[in-house]
Amino acid sequence: MTEQVQQDLSSVLGVAGFLRDGFALRQQLADHLALTPEELERRLPHSTAELAALHPGGFDPDQAGRFYEETVGTAHLLELAAWHLDSADYIADTLRLQERFARGQVLDFGGGIGSHALAAAGLEAVERVWFVDLNPHNRSFVAERAQRLGLAGKLRCVRDLDDPSLPARFDTVVCLDVLEHLSDPAAQLELFAGRMERQAAALLNWYFFKGHQGEYPFHIDDPVLVERFFRTLQSRFLEVFHPLLITTRAYRLV
């Protein structure tokens, strides 16, 4: 990659580019879903309710993977897009944090609509980004976004960590707003630890809360699972200070 191309990518995919238009998110999503801009704007404000309506009563956390892979369809794209656009300042700070730590082989686990994966792929210190997401619609959309932004050679989309094309170890792990959706988040931490290089960094956050009125039915809040998560976190990872006032934290292996 030439220096000029790298500079161009940095201007488009840096924090300023995200704050400007979410990396052209509205236009790309409208094209991907074959919606007019007006139709997209009508649907975005209702996307959270539409996604929640798909949630079955008595949701079994052990079936969360199947739910996200087979049930949510494109509703998750709309919900995530609305959130990233409405919470742009918060997302921008997580991108600033990623700029501090991302390098080498980057794993973006459960990367949704790809904001962090695309931004990481635009960083000079990053060799390749591996976008892992169960939802085939998410993978398709992010691959399409990468192609349109000239990043197809630097970003690869796969279903899960068992994909044989993945490297054995990663230099950076990014897992944002995902752990609270998993049936065993502690086990996921162990998987991350086993796939990290010795000097690797992990950027993680979580929200083990279903909401005051059940507005987050997809989140786990079982006290036993949550305690196991924190015990695993404390035994396997050491927090690395950063000055950004956000919920996302940085870690290295103990």
C-alpha cells in the first residue's frame, strides 16, 4: 500500500470520517437493502422495536447463536446502524481507543455492521482484519462495505473462530457489545486468551443488564454467569490504563 493510499484511507476511515457519515453508512445500507433513502430514514427509528419483536418469550441463552444466525435476518443491520448513527460520539471514542492499540492481525469478534473492522483496516499498523460474525447478513454487508471502500484485500469475513483461514494467534482482539449476548461469556474470554499473542491487546466491553423494563431482552444477567465472567477476566487478563472515559477497556494477558 502506497503512502498516499494510506493517507487517503486514514482520512476516510478515521474518527473524523466516522463522525461525518459513519463511513457512508446510510448510503451503503440503503443500497444493500434495496431501500430508498426515505424508506431507510423511516425504518431506522423503529429498528430497535422491530428487532425486539423477534425475541421469543422465555429466550434460551443456549440458543442465542442460532437466533442471531438464523432469526434476526437484516433487522440487526438496521438496529445496529441506528445505534451507531445516534451514538456517534460514543462509537468515535471506541475508535480512538482502537487506534491506540490495534496492530498486526486483528480479530473483530461479533463485529455487526463493521464500523470497527473497517476503521482498523484503514490503520497502517494493521496487517489484516478478521471480521467474525454469525449473522450471514452482517458478513455480506461488511464484505460489500469493504469492497466499496477499497479494503477487500485487507479485511476478511468469516462465520466463527473455527474457520481454518484464521491465523492461530491475533495481535489485537476487539469484542464490543457482544459478551452480554453469549450463553457463557467466561468461556469466550478463555477462547480469546488462547488465541492471543503474548503481547496482544484485547479491547472489551459488556452490559449484563436486561434493562429497567426489559428493553434489552437479548442480554444475559444471570448472577452465576456474570460472576464467573469477572473471575475469569481477573485471572486471565490485566487491565491497561487508557484515558478515554468510556466503558470499553483495554487488556493484556496476565
